[in-house]
Amino acid sequence: MTSTQMLKLDDPAQQKQPGPLRTIGRMIRVIWSNNKAKLGMIILAIFLLVAIFAPLLAPYGAQTNTFERNADASPAHWLGTTAAGEDVLSQLIYGAQVSVLVGFVAGILATLVAVAVGLSWGYIRGFGADVIGFIVNLFLVIPALPLMIVIAAYLQNGGFGVIIAVIVVTGWAWGARVLRSQTQSLRGRDFVTAARFSGDRAGRIVFREILPNMTSLIVGSFFGAATSAILAEAGLEFLGLGDSSIVSWGTILYWAQNSNSLLTGQWVLLFAPGLCIALLAMSLTLINFGVDAVSNPRLREGKSK
Amino acid sequence: MKYILQKLGLFVLTLWAAVTLNFILPRLMPGTPADAAIAKLSQNGPVTEATRKAIEAQLGIPKGNIFEQYVSYLHQVVTLDFGTSYTFYPQSVSQLVSGALPYTIILVGVVTILAFVIGTLIGVAAAWKRGTWMDALPTLSGSFMSTFPYFWTALLLLFFLGYVLHVFPTTGAYSATTTPAFTGAFAVDALYHAILPAITILVTSLGGWILGMRNAMINTLGDDYVTFAEANGLKSRTVAIRYAARNAILPNLTGFGLALGGVVGGSVLVEQVFGYPGIGYLLFNAVIGQDYPLMQALFLMITVSVLVANFLVDILYGVLDPRTRK
């Protein structure tokens, strides 16, 4: 941010800002320099690779249920089999696809809504801003999980798309509020005033002048939204309110609880899917430490402090 | 005074919006509750016209146009009369809710307060000792624990401490052999049953408070008045608590208020795992049994309690931070 402003001061004729690729490259470097974020990026990369190459990695099909039931770990089934006779390891590997997909799709959609609402809320003034503020606050205070459960119950068995829609509806408000306060502080800056005086339309000012200065906040709210999306999807599937025909970490836990794995002592069935959810969610949280450091140098580590 | 009136107006408006949302949601669903029940029945065989009539009479077909329905819904809300539960027939919704409420409020309420106090204190210490192990340990373990799915922590604790080691009971809020009463023996029994759910909620919510307080405090630590206080030679504990922490805690109070309001919503997942008969478990059962009157009443109560808590925090905030009043 500072460098672009300096550039403008030095040479007012040069309006061109560094290309988006360079901005992203610089951001990734700052994030990578943070040790926590580095660990998070490595974990996330592993999960991404597992999800993409699941058909190659998994020893069996996700829903092949021709094996011995409730078997313990063996050379043929490293993590044993489920009560329905499916291979646990294969289910775990395919389950990564669902969580990664939900995290990214719901995270991106929620962030898009948050950007659109947050930026216009921060830029406009008067009655319109009050109305938007009222709606955002309503979505902020209504407890997300009960709302998700109730909506999922009303739209019963709507499948995968419904789960994503429910998560997006309940997950955009926080990001909108964060982006709004940053927009408010940026709209008073000189470069915004300059753009307004040169006759730019509001839409162009918001999305071409203000938006690029908030990249790290937007990325941060994406990771935040993706984390809660992954946890929410797993929770809904665990309660049996999701799409029970797909193989996801949440459904593995759901079937494990309903087939009394607690009693039969198959603790791997409980331990492994939950650990995967926790690790994936944690990797995103860790990356966010690095993203925070991009926008707030006080949080940076090491030499770049 | 103007500040309070303004907040009160906003509160009433939000309350109305939430109540109306609760009215709209069930009507967005395809068909009526009766349709859903009939669809469930028809999986087992054809449904006769007589059965259909019976189900419609039992579940109640919405009468009148949408406006009349809305008026009678508002009347229900004001008189707190939500009719009879489908799944726990013939108990009324109000009976079920008031039966479940004490369990949730005591369990989740006490744990929420504990988590806030402990988490904030750790967060202050972590920010003050920034860069040392006293910062790294709680920050890392806190952020790791807060990404644990609630229900997973619950399942693991239940499995190892309940089923394998038999240290704690595996389900319910009290032993089947005792009956709820105001006696010491019952209190001990109930406490014993509450320990595992309590640990679960504590473990998973502590991290958020630690991180929130630490990050807020790191920002205030960089402010001039803190540097000034340090330069004046004040004791470091005085600077940390009276100067930095006192200002950093404000944003966290909002979160605490919301968390207290969220107590009523309980922890659906935790209560479901432990079979703990609170509001969250009731909501889960209502959803599974497609018990729409119970579901609607519970969701309304959960939302309203958060709204009330939010309103109270706003008022408190105005008292604590004069800048918000202008």
C-alpha cells in the first residue's frame, strides 16, 4: 500500500499500479515469511494434493462395501473397515474432496457477498447505509448453527448445493463488517477524493480504487469463511442433516456414532476424520496469521518486523 | 439518554425482524408440515385420503391468508403459546422448553463465563510476554484447539473417559436411578454428569478468547499512552493491567455478551453427543422428528436471547466507552 502511494507522489502522471500478479506474489512472500503461516500452507497443500489425486491414492472405492464389517486395522485395510464394510482409509481420502470443495466454494461465495455488501455499506452514507447495517447486524446476531440447522431441516435432503447455500447465507456477515470499517477509513483518503473529483463513478471508485487496497483483508475473510464453512459442513453432516449419500468426514463420524463404534471400540473411526477436519481448519487459521501480518505490520515476525 | 433510546429503538426493530424471519422460514419450505409427514408415511405404502385428512387435522393446516396467519403467529409469540409438540405428544412446547432450559443455562452459562475469564487472563499474559514461550504456547495451542470440531472433542472425551476408562457417565444429565430434586445428592450426581460436556466446551472455546485478547492487547501495547506510562516508570504489572488490558478488553466484551446470549442456543453438537437434555438436544430432536412447532419456538427463543444480550452489551458499552455515546 505504501509503495503505491509513494509511486503516485513521485510521479503523478504514472497512474499504473503494480499488476495484480505482483501484488499477490508479494503477499505470498510476506505470508510465507511467517512460520505459523508456512506450516499452514504446507498442511493445506497436502490436503489439496490428496483431494485432487484421491482416485489414485485411495486403495479402494469410497463406497465399495464388500469387505468384512467392523474389521480392525490390517495390511489390507490400514485403518480397518466401517460397520457397512467400507475401507476407512479410502473414505478418508475421498472425504478430503468434499471438505476442500465446500471450504473453497462456500468460502468464495461468502467472501463475494461480504465484499459487495461491505464495500457498498462503507462507501454510501445516509439511510441506505443504515438499512444495510441493520440487515448485516441481524445476520451477525442470529446464532449461525441453530439457523443452519433450522434451514437445513426445512429444506430437507436438499443435497450438497443446499448445504453450501445454507453456509453462505449464515457466513457472510462477519466479513462484511470487517471490510466495511476498512472502506470507511479509506474513503476519506486523498486518492479517493482525487478520484471523486476527477469524475469517477461510485462503482469504479469502490472496486478499482478502494478494493485493491484491501486485498489482504479480503483474503483474510476468505480463509475465515472457508474455515467456518468446513466446520459447519462437518457439523451438519455429523447431525445427519446433510447429504448422507456422499462420503465426507462428517458422514463418516455420523455413521460411526450411529453404528455404535463407541461401544465396539473402533476409535480410529472417530479419531481419524475429526483429526482431518481439525488439521484442515487449523491450516487455514495458521495461514490467516500470515495474512494478518500483511495488513498489520505489528503482528509480523522475525526480521521484517 | 439519547444513546439508550436509540439503541432501544434498534433493539425493538431487530426483535421484530427476527420474529418475522421465524415466521417466514417455515413458509419457504416446499409444502406444509402435513405434506412432509405424508411424504414420510408414503415411503411405507400408499396413503389413503382418510389418513391424509387425519394428519392434516392433527398437524394443523395454516388458516386464512398470509396476513391473518401472521397476526395469529404474533399472538402466539406474545402469549408464549406455541401449541403442542408433535414428537413429545401430548406435552406442550412451553413445558418442554422450560424443562430443558435450566440444564443448558447452568452448564453452558457457567462454562462460558469460566472460559471468558481464563481466556482473557491468558491472553493478557501472552501479549505482555510477546515473543516468549508464554506467548507461543497459548497462542499456538489455542488456535489449534479452537479449530477442533466441537463434536469431535466431545466424541473423543466420551470414548476414552466414558467408554474405555469408565471414569465418567456416558449419557444424560443425571443417573437413571435418581430423580431431579433440590438435594445435595442430586446436585453431586448432576455435576458429575456435567463434567465431560463442560470440559469439551471449555477446551474448544478457550482459544478464541485467548487470541482475541492477545491481538487486541498487542494493538494497545503499541499505543503512545502505554509507552508514556512505561516511560514514567510505572510497574510493568500496572501498565499491563490498568493501561493496556483495560482498553483492549472492550472489543472482547461485545463477544462475551454475544456468547452469553448464545448460551440459550446451547451447544447443539455437544449436547447431542452426550445426550444432555438441554435446549440444543431438544432442537436436534425437534429437527429429526420434524416437530415444527417445537422447532419454531426454540429458534425464536435462541434468537431473542442473543438479541437481548446484544442490547445489554450495547448499553454497557456506552457506559464503559464514552466515545460510543456521541
